[in-house]
Amino acid sequence: MTVDLEHPQTQHHPTPARSPAIQDLQSSGEIRILVIDDDISTCSLIKAALSNPDFQIDTVSDPQLLESTLARRLDPEQRGYYHLILLDYVLPGVEPELVFSWIRDHQPEANVVVITAYPSMDSALSCLRARTYDYVTKPFQIDHLRDIVTRCLENQGLLRMTEDALRENLGAAIRERRKALGYTLAEMSKRTDVSLGYLSQIELGKNSASIETLYRISLALGMKLSELFQSIQRQ
């Protein structure tokens, strides 16, 4: 068993195929992730699946090194911390409650996603008490895990949509709502007093709309402006 921390690596190669959710996001700085699993191959799989130029992903597979790993300094001048910990619930020789206590003591700001091959009501309740972010069962789908990680980091304010992706998603949300209501672009133009060409460009994600224009569009669609933005957030 090994611990991949002596030479923490930030990936510098193209991100592998992944869901659009992660392709359309940009980070606000380096994001530190720790993967804890006694199966080295699982650690490697998760690390490869989440590979991103802005992610520093460390792995630990030896339970005896777990506490020291959580307590170690990532930066020589200050105590380091992880933004996210992906934790195998069942580790040889270590009770889950003890692991949760180490995380509380040494990594209090980290969100925790638990991954387990032995789901049960007891483990789910234990994770609930520990206020973990999510609970994933093995075998898991790579895309599903990426989506959970993406959502978690978005909620922490560490990932956000790129401007291009925001325009495209907002345009798609407006178009879908308009079609659901049975409005043509021409009818929307009359309802919003916005030119047909401008509306078309907004729906195609090729033009940014002002807040005033988005307000007019949301009213025409029978929704609040806040609801329009909420509609583009991934579930």
C-alpha cells in the first residue's frame, strides 16, 4: 500500500472525456482533493476520472497513514487543507467514526463524499450525522461521480460556469421555456419589445443580454428573474 503525497501532482494534460457539466466550468484557483481508499486501483481510477489542470489530487491507500495525511501541511508556511475528501467508508482496521473525527479535527472545512461497497442503513445514518455531502455506492458510474464532485465544488464557490457556457445554458433555458408555452420568437419579440434578431442571438447563446432584457424575457415567460437563473443550474 502506498500514499501518493510525496510528489502531489497537478495534471497538465488535456482533461479526459467527461460530462458537459465539468467542461463548462472554470475554477477560482487551485482545488485540492484527497482520495482515501485501501484499493490502490480505485484511487488511480478516481484520480484519472477527475483529472483537471486546476485540481491537485492526492491519494492515500494505507489506513495507518490516514491520520498523518489529514494532519500534514500541504503548504510549508501554513496548515494545508483539502476542499473535498472522497472517502471509502470501510477501511481495514479503522472505524468510520474515528475517520470522521480525524477529518473534523484536521480538515474541518473539507466537504466529504463517502463511497462504499457495503451500503446499509447504519452507514447512511452515520454519514448523515457526520454531515457528509453525499453517499455513493460501488460500483459507481464515473459520470455520476464527476457530477457529484462538480456540484459540490460549485456549492463551495470553487467552480463556476464560463461566460460562454452561461450564455449557452441561459439561451437554452429561455428557448425551452418559450417552446413549452407555445410562443414563437415573433410573439416573444412583441411581448418583450426586444428585436427578433436580438432574441434569436440570445437563445443561441451568441449574445449576452442585459439585466433589463432578461427581466423583460422572464416576465414574458411568466417567471421571476431569479427563477430563470435557477433553471440553468444542474440538478
